[in-house]
Amino acid sequence: MKRRHFVGAVGAGSVAAMAGCAPQETRCEGTVENTSAEIIKWNMVTTWPKNFQGLGEGAEHIAQLINQMSGGRLQVKVFGAGEIVPFQGVFDAVGSGVAQMGHGAAYYWRGKMPSAPFFSTIPYGLNANELTSWILRGGGYELWRELYEPFGIVPFLGGNTGVQMAGWFNKEINSLDDLKGLRMRIPGLGGEVLKRAGGIPILKGGGEVFTALETGNIDAAEFAGPYNDLAMGL
């Protein structure tokens, strides 16, 4: 608990919490010592709007659990996307020590690590139970932590959204030709599939998706599943 960094990442196929080691540290494990009454305050930055239904609530729930399990000694304050850093800045904020924790989607970091989406969601990939089983009992954690280690960050699974919707569109899609030039909010390997089909993948945070669709800035969008998509008005 005395270690300096701690981050959380949530994938659209999996919700994860991650802890980061400072570059000079070789281990992140630690125990709470009850010999001191010092209150430790950490900030958690997220890729979701503040108190966003479902995913944002998950970040708040993790913060509450940490507070309870530490007996109030470790207090975590949650910040929504844009309050300290934009949603795409969460990973770097934790790795650099700007924030001690983060909560976001592993596939958002595909630009840094091409294999990152395997720890969130991929087209026709594992469902929620399969992904959780692989991470917790099938060697996924070891690979995930090896992937993030050079960035000074350690991942922890923090939930799971399950498989995602195919998307919401401003026009009917009846053939592959209808995808050509289609501007769609879609991250990860799903975005790569769209790109190879002739579409244009665009990465936007949850708070920007509805407005972008409404104003015609994008032609289509996917986010998570019915629960979150309903909350966003999709």
C-alpha cells in the first residue's frame, strides 16, 4: 500500500483495475501496516464520464471497496474523463505518476501495444466468463503484466462488460460497399476490421459519442452493450 502508483483499466469486453510501479521499483506488493494512522489519498482518473451509468459506477465501486478494505487508511477519489486528463490520457497519467490509479479499456492503448485488445474485447473473441477465466486461471495475468511492465503499470481485472453490440448507424448497412468511407467510433481490433473493409475508425470517449452521431461528425458508433448504450441515448 506504500507503493507510489496504482492504475485501473476497463476493457469493453473486460473491466480491469491496474496498479503501476514507479520505474525505480522492482515490485508492487505490499501490506498495510497498522502502526501508522496516516491517511493516504490517491486519485483515480477514468476514461468514462463522471458517474457514468455502468462503467463509471464500476470505478466508484472499486474506490469504495479500497476504502473499506483499508479501514479508511487508503482513500481514492474518482475523476471522470476530462476532469484531470482526457480519456486517452489515462494510461500515460498513471505511468508518469500524475495519478495513482486509472480505470479504462485495455483496447484504448492499442497504439502503444498492438496486443492490448486481447485483454479487453476482440471481434468474435472470448465471452465474459471465458475472458475472466483465462485472465485469472489461464495465464492471462502473467502475459498482461509482462505487456504493461515497461510502462511502469500493473493491471488488475476489475469487472467485465461482456461482449459488445455491433454498433448503431445513421444509415442501413446492406453490403460491404456500404462500409466504404463510413466514419465509425470503434476502437481496438474492431476498428482495424472496419479499416480493412474500407471504413474510417474514429476513437472518441463515451461523453462525445452521442453528440458526434447527432451532429453528423461520425456515421456510426459502438460502445458497450444495451445497458450502457441506453444510458448514452444510442
